[in-house]
Amino acid sequence: MRCSHVSVSFGSGAAEIRALHDVSFDAREGEFLSVIGPSGCGKTTLLRTVANLIPPTGGTIERVPGERILLVFQEDSLFPWMTALDNAVFGLEMQKAGAGWREAAARELLDRFGLKGREGAYPHQLSVGMKQRVAVIRCFLSNPAVMLMDEPFAALDAQTRLALQQELLALWEPNRKTVIFVTHDIEEAILLSDRILVLSGPPGTVIDELPVPFARPRHASLTLEEEFLELKRRIWAKLGSARMESVVP
């Protein structure tokens, strides 16, 4: 997938709001790519534009023909009238996968990620962390070519967030689908990613592209290593300059 000089604006004239300006990057096959930037810089708009939910006002997005893209939202996106199991298998059901196979596949992942015994619970009976587990499992079971994730762990406490980061990597590692992951958390971006895009803004534009040099698998102890801390400081410096300046085309 390639974004070339993508811009997004809302409204017109004096009321125009520019969300993105001249954003260009490639999302490589099998890559875990994170996008980080100051609040209001257009990170969510970028994901929704990539997902074809918002049309760009400038530039192009090149997608592989027939490529399936799924978006995991920051807010609760489960169907409230469905159980955890039914929510998890929804994508497979839409693909008309066999009922027995899809239920077995969903139960295996629900069991693996701490939801054994909660298969019949409805979303209002689940914690925020449990609901996000189900949403992520549903995305992986649907087997898209590209997964877009919009701060899926932002509302969680630090301990639950760290656990879900490790669970996400455990789901992703075997098949390594392309992931574009929006976050405001620098440690999360480094721990998960192969590469990090830093946005300025608003309007958002790419001001740096940082490879993450750490081998996989990765564990939370990595956050204490000096090389990790140095990369974190570098990103902080970039974000600091991004907060101080707006890009004016």
C-alpha cells in the first residue's frame, strides 16, 4: 500500500479545516508500521482515509486490487446484542466460513487470551480490556491483508495495556499481516513496530521515519535498555518540535 502526497480537508473557504497535508509513505507487506504524533494531527483521519472511509482531497492511495482492509477502532466497536463468541466470529460468518470451524477457531483464541468462560457474555458484561481483546481477535480471525488499528489500547490501565501489547504481538507474529497502528504512546510504538512514522501538525504531515532496530520476539524488559531509551528520547524530541510548529503549505 502506498500513500502519495495525500491531503485531507473538511469544509471550504474560511471554514476549511486541513487535517492532513502532503502525506507520503509505503506500508510494506508484513510490516508493523506505527504512526505517532501530537493530539489533533490527523492520525485517525489518516487511518480512515486509508480504509476508504474518508476521501482524500489531494494525492492518491494505491491499494492492491481486491485487498481486504479492516479497521479496529479506539472506542468499543462490538455489537452489543451479540455475545463475545458471536462478535469474535462475525467476520468469518460474513465470509461464510463453516460454522463448526469458525466457532472452534474463535474459542481457541478466546481461551488463549484470557476469555475462557466468557464466551457467552455480552459486551456490557465485559471489562474494557476484554472487549478490546474480542475486537482484536475478530480482526485477526477475519484474516485481512491489512489491519488498521486506531489506538486500540488507549483507554486501558498500564498493566492491561502491556499485557495486550504482548498478546497482539503473539497473534501477529505467526503470519505477519501488514499493520498500520496509530498510538500516542512512544514506548508502545517502539515495542510493537518495525518502523515508526512521526507526524507534525495540524495539519499532519510526515516529519520523520524511524526504523526500529530490535530483534523479535520482544518483551517488556526491552523498555529498560539504553538503546530503547535513546530511540524514545529521539522521538520525544521530534514530537516536541512538532507540537511547537504547524506545517503551513
